[in-house]
Amino acid sequence: MVDDSTTWFFVPYDQLNHEIFPWSEGNRENNGLILIESRMKGNSLNYHKQKLALLLSNMRHFAAEAKELGHPVKYHFTDGNYHDSLAEMHAEFGEINLVTPAERSLRVELMPLVEGGKIRLLPHDGWLTKREWFTETVGNTPPFRMDKFYQRVRKETGVLMQDGKPMGGKYSFDAENRLPWKGDPPAQRELFFGVDEIDNTVMRLVTEEFAHHPGNCDLSKVPTTLEQHNQALKWGMDNMEFFGPYEDAMSSRSRYLFHSKLAISVNLHRLSPQQIVDSALATNAPINSVEGFFRQMIWREYVKHVHDVTDGFRTLEVYDEHAREPNFLEQNNPLPAAYWGAKTGLNCLDEVVSSVMDEGWTHHIPRLMILSNFASLLDINPRQLTTWFHEAFIDAYDWVVEPNVLGMGTYSLGSAMMTKPYVSGTPYINKMSDYCKNCKFNPKKDCKVSNLYWAFLERHKESFKGNIRMAMPLRSLAKRSDEKKAQDVVAYEEILSALTEGREYSCGQLRLTH
Ligand SMILES: Cc1cc2nc3c(=O)[nH]c(=O)nc-3n(C[C@H](O)[C@H](O)[C@H](O)COP(=O)(O)OP(=O)(O)OC[C@H]3O[C@@H](n4cnc5c(N)ncnc54)[C@H](O)[C@@H]3O)c2cc1C
Ligand code: SF4
């Protein structure tokens, strides 16, 4: 029998926090928690096994921790969806409370129960910033630009401010944070976590019942208990000193370099954003690192606001209702098997994809300047790329992955979020990584990534007309000889056809076979 004095809360998979949500208020014995493992959700996308295991194990550990704290806990398993389970539970529990879900998909699914009075929606206090700080500085319509919002956040919170002015004399130290990494200072060793009975049960479940899903599954690589998330926080903070200068560097010797890996914890709310920011501010790290890190945490808030005010971009003109996607450059090539691990012979792409298949994670720059860059240069459909990111990354949820891929990684929103596309050729990859050292292509002789870059500009030059930030590259393109432009087209066609057919690329394939 259910006790009438209990208030019941449905706790979605990404609200796994014991302190910041309303169930921490008052007597915990009176705050009942409902958690639901939905097989339908697990199969709704081709999720990476590591992602499924991360979520399930964290939910199960959270439930065990909540019981220890005194909460009544109802842990429910279903083959169906959240809506149907909660509709049934309403008969038993009465009105169910729900902190507004971060994910649009869950909000949409549960809206009929909210409208029908079965679920009471509560505000989500797990964010650092208020919606009005965003709307008053950025607005509800494009162009969306981060700078004014960021400055407002600094002023409102007083973070890294002194006498109303930014510490160090400027708001951003980004220009100082672009060093390549040559092995010194040494990167911290990877953090491994103890694996308990819950983890082992979840790993067995995922490898058996989701055997057809991609990727590896190893819970010693990610935190699942609260104690482990706190260890992850310490590890992340120990990286802070060099986070800034090497923020953009990529290396096959260390996937992490000085990044925190804390998106995993904060997006599940195992750690709150405030806790992470307070920890970062308490380090003695140089200002370019602390400011850089804080700005990234505010990027996280910023993309959430953009996603919310545009209803996942559905309100934007560039959103095509019929195709259910924005696609400013009209890029429609299918996502090649290379993104699921088929080797391409392009070491930069192969290295980064193998990291994703292994653990569902890479840091920001491989996501932007390798994975998204290649997809843009090859005219891969941006929605297909976004779905892949959503499935393959362990920190991906609709509100964060869509703005990052559609708005930043590709130019599918046009200039709504970025002034120009993030695309680059060989010199950038060679400068910022050590990938070229182990590649069968020579970055100074026969690498074709720069040809892809020029071919991309040539194909889309009409779309960039009038864009001041693109004026210089377009001037350089105009000076490029016809002979070189013909080589660019060959490189594009050869690489695209090799990757589309799932085989390795070698120079001159088209000429040999034609
Ligand atoms: C194409 C693309 C796809 C991305 N997809 C995701 C995603 O699915 N989920 C996700 O959380 N982040 C995503 N990001 C943002 C960013 O790459 C990751 O948050 C970051 O790499 C996670 O690693 P970390 O925890 O070590 O972050 P750190 O480099 O240590 O940064 C600190 C924190 O800042 C936050 N952060 C930094 N940049 C961003 C950003 N652009 N958007 C949101 N939060 C940010 C994260 O919470 C992160 O934990 C994406 C970026 C790109 C370019
Ligand atoms: S040589 Fe070219 S293909 Fe090879 S790793 Fe470098 S940029 Fe990538």
C-alpha cells in the first residue's frame, strides 16, 4: 500500500542528483522517487553500448543511494515508454511531480500527462543562468551570439570580476589558448574506476540485450557511483592548470590531454554545474585556464537557451518542416560507414572514430575539427551526422548535441549561431595534432584534405556571398588556378566514393579505374 503522506517524483535518467532538486527538501522519507528503465528508449536510437551502460548503471546506483538516504523508491522496468508507465502509476500514486526535463523529446512525450493533470511540472533549478539573461542580451531570434550573454553572466554572478571589471583586463583569454601539445607537460594518466556487482550486471545486460548496438562497453572507464563522480571531479580539477593553453590540441598519445571529461557527470546531474564551477574557481590555476573552463560551462547554458527558445530550431526559417531538418547548404550525402569504424586510411579521422567506438567520447576539437569538418567537407547530411553524434557520444542529449552539431559543427543553420563554417584543411590538423605523423599520407606532399577544403568552398561559394567573414577565403579561391580546382574535384570525388563504399582511400583511385 502506498502511504498517502508521500509525495512522488519521477526522476528522469538525467536528473540523478540528491541535493539540488525538490526531493532533497523536507523529510526524505516523505519524498518518493520513481525511476523507469525503458527498453523502448534504449532502442529508440542505435545508442553506443557504453552510453546505455553509463545511464543504466548510474540510474541503479542513484536508486540505491536514494534508498540509503531514506527515500521510498519505485524502480520500474518496462518494454514500453515513459508515458504509459507513468499513466498507469498515476492510478496508484496520484499526482506525480516532475522537474521540467532538459530533453525536448521527454517533455513532448510527457506533455499529455501534464495537460491531463496527472503530472505536475516543476522548475528545473540545475542551471547556472536565467532565461532572461539570455533573451535580454541575445534575443529570441537569430543571429545568436555568445559574447553579450557571457558578459552578462560574468556581471550577474561576479565570477572572475573585480570592481565591476573582468579580472585580467578582458573577458576572454581564448587567443592565448591555442598551443599544440608536444608531450610536455605530461598529460595526466587515465582514471579507472572500481566495478561493482551493479556495474557487472548492467554490462552483461547491455552486451546481451543490446548486442546489435555499436561500440564497446567498459564501466571501469566512467563513474557510476556518487563517490566515483567526486573522484572524476578531482581528476578534472587536477587537469585545470594546463586546460587553457592546450584546449585546442589533439594527440594520439592522450585522448584527454587536459580536458575534464565532466560533461558525462554534469549532463546526468550526478554533479551540479555549480559544484563544478565552484571547484574550478577554487583551483590555483592560471586565469586563462579558469576563464576558459568557466566559459565552456557557460557555452553549455547558452546552447540550452538557444535550443529552448527555438524549440530545437523548429521556429527558424532555415528549418524545413517536410525534411524535419535545417540544411542551409543543402548537403545530402549519406553518413559513411567510416563514422562507425570502417577504416579510411586518413589517420586523423580513423584515430578519432576509434576513440568514439571505444569509449563514446573525444574532446571538443576532434568533434569540431575532425568529425564535423570531414562531414562538412564531404557534404554529409547534417541531420544524419547529428543523429550519429547523439547515438555515439556518452554525453549527448538532444538539447546539447543539436546546437553543437547543427549550429556549430556544421553550417546547417547558416549564420544563425556561427558567423562562418568551421572548416579547415591539412595545415590546421597538422599544426594542432600529431595524427599526421602516423598517416600514410604526407601533410606537405600528398594529403588531400586541403583539396577537400577548396572543393567545399567552390561548391558552396554562392551561399557565402555577402558574408564578410568568408570574404578572404573566397578571394583566395578566386585566385586558385583551374588546374588546381580540377584536382580539388577529383580529391572530393575519390574520397567520397571510397568512404561511401566503405573502403580505404588511396590517391589516384578514380584515375586508375576510369
Ligand atoms: C560537433 C560537436 C558535438 C558536441 N556534442 C556534445 C554533446 O553531445 N554533449 C555535450 O555535453 N557536449 C557536446 N559538445 C561540446 C563539447 O565538445 C563537450 O561538452 C566536451 O568535449 C566534453 O568533454 P569534457 O567534459 O572533457 O569538456 P571540457 O573540455 O573539460 O569542458 C568543460 C565543460 O564545459 C562544457 N562544454 C564545453 N563546451 C561545450 C559546448 N560547446 N556545449 C556544451 N557544453 C560544453 C561541458 O559540460 C564540459 O564538461 C559538442 C561539441 C561539438 C563541436
Ligand atoms: S596527412 Fe592528411 S589525412 Fe593524414 S592525418 Fe594528416 S591531415 Fe589527416
